[in-house]
Amino acid sequence: MGIKRLAIRGSFSLMTRYYFRQFVRQTRQAGKLNRQVLQEVLRANAQTEYGLAHKFAGIKNEEEYKRLVPLQVYSDYESYLESMLLGHENILTAEPVKYFGLSSGTTGKQKYIPTTGKTQRKMNMSMMFLQQGLLNQALPAAKRADKGLLLMNMVQGGTTPAGIPTGSGTSGGAKSMHQIFPYFWTSPLEVLQLSDQQTATYLHLLFALKERGLAYIGAPFASGIIQLFAVLEERGPELVEDIAKGRISQTLVLEPETRACLEQGLKPDPRRAEEILRELAKGAAGIASRLWPQMVYLSCVISGSFSIYLDKLHFYCGDLPIFSAVYGATEALIGVATEVNKPYYAVTPGFAYYEFIPIAEADLPQPRTLNLDQLQKDQSYEIVVTNFSGFYRYRIGDVVKVVDYYFNTPLLEFGYRKGQLLNLAGEKTSEQAVIAAIQDASLTLGLLLEDFTVVQDLAGPLGSYQFYLEVADVPAATEKGVKIRQALDECLAQANPRYLAAVQDRRLAPLGLNLVAKGTFGEIRKMLVQRGASNNQVKVPRMVRDEALINTLRHNVVYEIRGIL
């Protein structure tokens, strides 16, 4: 290891310890610190157009703030944001907007979320140092980990009419790390700048395979790691040939200068190629630790709807610990994981001011809110955020459950997005219930699920929910289609008895099953990226209303069966 690399990694280690200790101090006085954050936000933005209209300068405490500033949703900000997109300043925030983060584009039309330099710095420091400090405490072996594979990109989404950059928060964060990237991760920077996801994934994998001592794989979401191994299964021989010859396959479309630059980092390695070929011949089960014997952990979000990918993740990676590092939205970093294999997140009290709406009151237009030190264990709440980038009392739509406390800050489990409910007959089937039904049915019948979504079908006399499933073994699944549909129906009824009551009362038809061809959800992801979703952040919506997406699903159905009353 070179002197410069030793120095950089040593400095990084010191910073991770510093941010971990700072976070512990902050969480010991979480309520007090969070109230101070509110006052800091109000002081900084008192002379903005929004701050003057809502009398920020005179607000002395959170009670006055809640009285003078109503709870907001995105549509409340659209007129302000239209002005900001044109370059007008001092509208929502006194600090200039560094970039507009784009929402993932999977739950509605694209949203533009302003991000200031202060917010970006806070996010970057948390992503680089705090999460690693927490991981080192949770998994001491991570301290000794060498290079890893980080599935990210730096592709800018575009610009506003005023020339302000737009894109995902994760790509913005990756850009800020470009100077240290070669010392920690295997992929050359040129790979992160590629806009074609398939090409980038192939190259991420190629440079990772070159490193027998790879220590971990990280991605924003579990689905990204699964897509990586899918490419390995599909193009393994091609990758082996590239490793052996020290070049990049001509099937990849690359600019000549990019190809030349990347191939400088490759040397023929027939011994490593032979080793990879032997492991591929043994099958994909548990292949991660066979290809990379020194691998220590995976880092990716496995909470909420991403929990459905766990079985496939374990298929490829065995029992490797999984660190579900952060819980964040484009608007704010909300929490950080404190343990491996547990997708629970300690609220970051210094990042933004948080309020929580008791779930029983969440359907009211202006419900009461609680501060983070007023929450009760085992209760669920909708999150409200006031950040340093111009959003005040903003309802981000996430519902969480308090599972415990980390010192004096709540430890949250992500539940669901408020808009992701099945509710044709007033039965309010949550995303949690749907995922539980899918997982239970898959376990019962031995299905290895690739992905799924649900469509509300109103064509018949009674509405119904059509489940679209992509599974690893489609022919085997079609042979037991009736059993799969029945198991899904029974598991959903168990997860939400109101669904069963609605079917029995003939207010709702039983659910339908649609098995789709392999690669269908890859098409869905491509469509979402083409609409502006980031490759880093693209998420398959668990309920699809968009006609173009629905048509793609229907076009790829290879087996279907409807429920009968």
C-alpha cells in the first residue's frame, strides 16, 4: 500500500471515529439539539420571501412555529419552486441552491427538491464518515476491510432554465468523493460517468472481479446488487475472457478515449480468469464469497419494499452481514443504521428538524405533531421535515414505527409510503401487508422472487388487485399457478383481515396472479430512468397506476389466473 493511500485511509479512519463520537453526543441530547436546529433554520431564512410571509424572525419556539407555519405538501411549494428554477434567489432559502435533487419518479410526476451547499455538506459528511463509523462499531471486521465495489454514478441529470444542475442526491454525493474514490473502490471514475446502466454495471463487475481481495459491495438499494449478479450470470464467460486478455469486450459501446483509458487499468490475468470460470461452473448460489473469499459485508438498503430482495441477496451472497446504512429522502437524511442485519435507523437530530404525526391522525389536513423526544415505542408516525434547503413542515409521506431508542433519539423502522396503499374497498392494505403476503407465499411454495408490483383493476363489476410477479424459474411457477394465487390470497388475508372481509362481503374481487417474463422489471426500470429517475435511485413502485408501465407489464405476461368469488 503506497504512502499516499496509507495517509488517506488513516485520515479517513480518524474522521470516522470523530463523526461517530459526535453522533453519540448528539443523540444523548437529541430533543434539545433538534429544537436548536429549528432555530438555526429560522434565523438563516428569516429574510426570505417565505420567511417574511410566515414571520420567522419572531418565532421563539416550536409551538409558535407550528402555529404560524402550516403543514405542507409538494404542491404548496410549486409556485415558489417555479421561480427558483428560473434562478430567482432568496425565495425559500437565503443560501443559493447548489442543485435541485430529483425525486425518483416512481410515485408520481418528477419533483424538484432544492439542495443548498450546507445540506450537501452535511449529507456528504454523513455518507462518507458517519455511516462508516457506525459500521465499524457494529462490525469490527469492517475496520480492516480493503477496497470495495461501490455501485454509484456521477451522471448529471441536466440543468434548470437558469443553469442550476439537477440530478439525484446520490449522484451529487458521489461527485464530491471523486478525489478519494481510487483509494477505496475498485471502479475507475470513468465508469461512474457512464449514462448507460448496463454498460456501467458490466464494467463495475469487471474491475471488481479483477480484485480477488474485494472486501464489500455497496449500493444505494439491494436491487442494485442483485442486478450486478444477474449480469454475472448472463455474461460470465464474456467477463472471464476480458479478465484473461486484459481488455474490454467489443460488445460494449464506449467512446474510444474512454475505452483506452479504462483498458490502461487492465492487465491479462489468465490465472484469475480460470479461477472465476471454475466458480461460475459451480452455480450462482453463494458465489460472492467464492469469488471474493475476503468479503466482509454488503451495504445496501433492505428496509421497506426492498426487503423482498433479501432471499435473492442471500442466494448470491450467503450469510454475509448486510448493513442497511442510511434512511434518507431527497429532502433530508432521516436516520442511520446502528447494527448489521437490522434495518432500523437512529434519527439524526442535527440534520434537520423533525416532527411526527401520530398515524391515527395522519389523514387530517392539519394534524397535531410531536417532537422526536415525545414519541412512544411501538407506535407509528408520519414524518414531517424542516430542512436547511427551504422546505418547512414538509410531509414527505413516509410512515415509520418506533422500535426502540439509540440513547435518546428514536430508532425507526420504515413502514411504507402513504400513497402506496391498496384501498379499493376501504380496506387500507398497506405496503407492509402486501410485502408480508408476497414473502410468506414465496416461502410456502419455494419461489425465488425477482420482483413484483400490483395494479388496481377496475374493469370488472368488482375491483380487484392484479399481482405481477417475476420469478427465477418461470416454467416451474406456471405449473403451480393456482397454488401461488391461492397462497397469495390467503397470506394477504392473514396480513390484513380487512381484505378478507371486503372479498367476503363482495366489495372486492379476489386478487389475480400474473407471471411475467424474465427481464420485465428491467424494462420497467429503464422506462423510469428514461423519464428522469436516477440509475442510483430508481425504485420499482409497488403499486402502478401509470398506463405505459401497466401496458409493459401486460405485454410481458406469460401466465395469468383470476380469482373467483
